[in-house]
Amino acid sequence: MPRQILLIGNGRVLPAAWLGALAKKASLVVCADGGADRALAAGVHPDVIIGDLDSVSSKARKRCANAQWIAVADQNNTDLEKALNWILRHNYSSCTLVGFDGNRMDFSFGNLLVCAAYAKKLALSFAGPGWQLFPLFKTRRFACLPKKRVSLIPLTSCQGITLTGLKYPLKNARVALGTTRTLSNETIGKTFSVTIKKGLLLVYLED
């Protein structure tokens, strides 16, 4: 069975029922520093709390006394990177990231770019209420509902893009960095696929 991590950041406030449902599916709940407070506010108790631990509250420290605390003092990387490095060292296969968007645009974009660097080492997805976002560098088939919005956002110049199962298909197309032609597509069934021969995309999918 895949070893699935739920990684919670200190971004936007997360709905309790939604976060609780994700936590139940996870093998382990990891919080990046102040993400522990976001988890507790939604009734989710972390298994591991990692970072430089400068933003987690004293209240969370008391309530999470039985969690595994990992202090990493290195200031050359973010708490997200510290957490992802720990996850990789412990051989987990996939990770869903929540609470890493919303409060500050610079951090939101920075977190997306950080995860692009890890996408070939770990199956990653960002998630929020009603949406998911996947860094993609190889062919993948996605489960979906019909008539849901899908957008492809190139992080590099991409080649050999083929889309099937979407309202607006593509075949072996080149998609340049900065293009908007792959925004606001739509699912037409219960699955769709994205083929990419070269480059890195973000695939945005509404639930």
C-alpha cells in the first residue's frame, strides 16, 4: 500500500470537516511548524511537527506533547523544504500538501516552485476545498467528475503535450512558458489524461 503523507502548512484556515477527512486517509499527519496550530484548530492531531519551530504556539506545544518534534535550525531553506526532506528520507511515496497557499502571494508562489523541485522524487499534490494541483513532468491519468474545470500551467517551455478526455484536446503540442491557451479546459467524463514529453506543468483540477 502507498505510504501517504498529509502535510499541513501555516497558510489559510482550513475547514475542519474537509481536513479531518483527509487526515483519516493519511498514513501520517506531518505539520510544518505553525501548521500544527492550523491542524489543531480543525480537530486534527499531528504525528510529526518539523521546522525551525519559530511560529508554532505554546498552546500547540502543550497539546501536541506526544507528537514527534523535529527542530531543524537551517535558515537556508523553508519549513516546507525541511518537511519534504524528512519525508523523502523516510521513504514515503506520496504527499498531499494543504495550507501552503492563501495568506501571502509570495509564499504561495514560492511553495509551488519548491515542490516543482521535488516532483520527480515524490508524488505531490496541493489541495484545498474544491480543488487539487499537481506538478507533472510525465504522463498521468486523472480521475475526475464530468464538467469540472482543468487548467494546465507551464512552469517551463513544454513539448509533446497531448490531452484526452477534455473538452478541448491537444495532440503533441508545444506549450510555452507564459501561455494561457491551456487554461479553463473542462472534463467530459470520469477520467482524463495528460501526456508530456518534455518540461514541467502544474495541472489544476476542480473537485
